[in-house]
Amino acid sequence: MRICVEASQIQLLQCAFCNKPLRNGEKMYQELKNHILYRGISKRKMADDLNMSYSTLLSKLRGQSHFTLDEAVAIQAYFAEDITVEELFKTESDSPQK
């Protein structure tokens, strides 16, 4: 969901998974993207394996549309690792401050 506050021209984004507000420039799904890169999985193959169109997956990774809970669970199972859905889909604001 994208909300534009006209008076201040501040754009607030909302996390597609947990509905938390995101600050300008906050990266969506960075942990998920890291897992995709680390495993060397092509996004096209991942989309095919998840029965999702490639453009839909890209749109969801950019935060332009929402992952459903079923999709999030399927993605977590796809990696077959000991990582929770919450860890895969966390945002920068969920990370502990240094």
C-alpha cells in the first residue's frame, strides 16, 4: 500500500507482510533477497517452482504488491532451511539497532 501525504510530500510505504510502516528508502524483503542470492537461485526458476509468474514475483519483491501468507509459507518451505517466515520477511526496522 502506498500513501502520499501531499503537504509534506513524504511517501509512507507499508510492509506487505506485517503492515508495518516503512521509512523512505527502506528495503523490502532484504533477507529473502539475500537467501535467493546466497543459494544462487534465479528469480525466474523460483517463480516457476512456486507456480507464480516471473513479473508477479519481481513485483512482490519490490513491495509493489503483497505476498499472501500461503506464498510466504511456500517460499519458506522452498528454501528448506531452518529459518522462519518472520526471519525471511523481516524489514530493516525489525532488525536490532547497532
